[in-house]
Amino acid sequence: MFIVGELINASRKQIGAAIENGDKDTIQQLALQQFENGADYIDVNAGVFVGKEAEYLKWLVTSVQEEMEAPCCIDSPDPKAIEAALSVHKGTPMINSISMEKERYDALMPLIAGSDYKVVALCMSDAGMPETADARMAIAEELVNNLVKNNIPLENIYVDPLVQPLSTNDNYGTEFLESIERIMQQFPGIHTVCGLSNISYGLPERMLLNRTFMVMAITKGLDGAIVNPLDKKMMAAIVTAETLAGKDEWCAEYLQAYRQKKFEF
């Protein structure tokens, strides 16, 4: 599974303070910890700093890549901030994200068209957040087709069907899972990704709900996740679910993780 480490996000108090104070050591240490624990990309987000987001996002990318050779997931709804971060990024970044919201789509598509970037395609439109699998599929079809027409290879597209809190609607979990399965079936070669912690919002034992939902999503075809790679129980659940779903030849990844005592089994 493709893992995006989620911890360098300015909405977290410690990270927001580190960004404001120019505390490069804190950022670099956290980036390295995530990378060493299985992150393929390091998410960088400075969205809480209105007016300074572009400046801080550039600083985050530079700080992370000074410490290690790892690509970043540039996480912002602001195309200008993404463009600023791209100007200093080394290697192939992930862009998080483009949607069918007209203003966002029109501003971001020229930046990514014809590129080799990994692109998160978020199932959102000006109509708001989709609640059903059918509504998600309608957005996904339009967005994926438009990305392909703009020379983004299918294998570089990561569709995010958008997780919503189960506490507000009993069907949000099952509708999301159906969306994952349908997207993977309809677009062979494409990827799916999500930040799934929203599923447990407002409920007790959130980490248990998140881990269980992750396993269920993997059985439907989910092959990317924006998670905390330092959560050893979550990472163990991912490795185990991938093995049980037939995605781990000869159980090699599972056995390696067990022998290295990498996660909490």
C-alpha cells in the first residue's frame, strides 16, 4: 500500500508552532520518523496560515528534502501555494488535491496538465460533499476523464472518494466502501487514496474504528492511505489486511514486518 505520512500539518499545535518559529529540527525529525516507518510521501500542509501559506509551504518542502531523499505530498486547496511549493520540490511530488470545484479546478489544472505528478482527485464539486456512491462516481468519472484528457496518466491518479463521519449518517461507511470498489473496477490501473480518520469523528475508541475501517477498505481495493505511520497498530492492520487480501506474494511483507518487530501485532 502507498502510504502518505500525515503528521506535518499546521493544524496540529506542535507543527504550527514549529513552522512559525522556523524550527527546522522538529519538522525534519518528524519527516524522517515517518519515512523510516513506512511513509512513501511526506504530506506538508500550512493551510492555517492565511496570507503566508505559500511561503511556509516552500519552507516545509525545503526543510523535509534537506534531511532526506523523500518526495512530498503538497497539501493545499490554494493553487498559488502549490505552485510555490513546486518551485523548490526535488523529484516527483504528489499534489493534494484537485476537485471538480470550478475555481479550484480551473486554477490547478494548468499547473498539472502534462506533468508526471501524482495527483489526488478529490470527489468534491460545487454541489458540495457527495453522500452516496452514485454521487461520488459521477464526480470521479468526470474528474478522471478530464485528467486523462489533460495528459495525466491513469496510473498517476489517486481518487479520494471522501470519507465522512459515521456519527452523522449510518450509511457513510458503506457508501464510501462501495465507491472504492466501483472506482477500482471501472478504471483498471488507477489508484484510490483517503484520509480515513473522519469516519470515527464524534465516536469513542476512534483508533479502533479507524483500523477496522482501513481493513474493510483494503478488501474493497483501497491501495493508498494518508495516515500516521508512527501508529504501529494501524500499520500492522494495513500489512495484515494486504496479506489476507492476496496482495502480498508469499506473505513476504507480513513476515518481514513480524521478524523486524516493526509494528504492534
